[in-house]
Amino acid sequence: MKSKLARLDLRLDSEIKTLASRASALVGPKTLNEFVVQAIREKASRTIEEAEVVRLNSEAFAAFQAACESPEPANETLTAAMRRSRMRKQERVNNRGSEQPAP
């Protein structure tokens, strides 16, 4: 399946363009456009991974795993929050039923 192409227009400082052109020439027979696309893909992937992936050392992971296996009992604040959440869910269910037209 062919992906749809989208256009991205950029205005660059001439020094940045020169830097990108030099780097593009150093990595082989790539056009400046191919080099920039690859650089964006790599940087975007790293940025997303850094934002979405949590890395723990073995000690922190063991503590996390122990907490998951033996959770503390819910305190009053958590219990109240769960109660409010259940009430809101029930209200949404009730409101959906009342929005449907009568037969």
C-alpha cells in the first residue's frame, strides 16, 4: 500500500541549510530532501519514545513490581474518587438512555 505524501514547506537560516547539505553529502547518495526526512523521522521517534517509555533500573523495577503485587489498601481520598467516577459513569449511561427517541 502506497502512503499518501504530504508537503512541508520550511524557511531555514542559510547556515542550517548549508549544514544539512554538508551532512547529506557525507552520508552517501541521498538528496537533501531524503536526508531531512530521515532526520525528522529519527528525531520524532526518539522524542515520542522519551515521552512515552518509562525506563527503570532493576531496583526501581523490583519496587514497582512489589507494589503491584501487594498494593496498599485504598485510603479515603481514593475511595471517594472511585465513588465519584462510578457515579459519573452511571450518569452517562442514564443520560444516553434518556437521549434516545421514544418508539
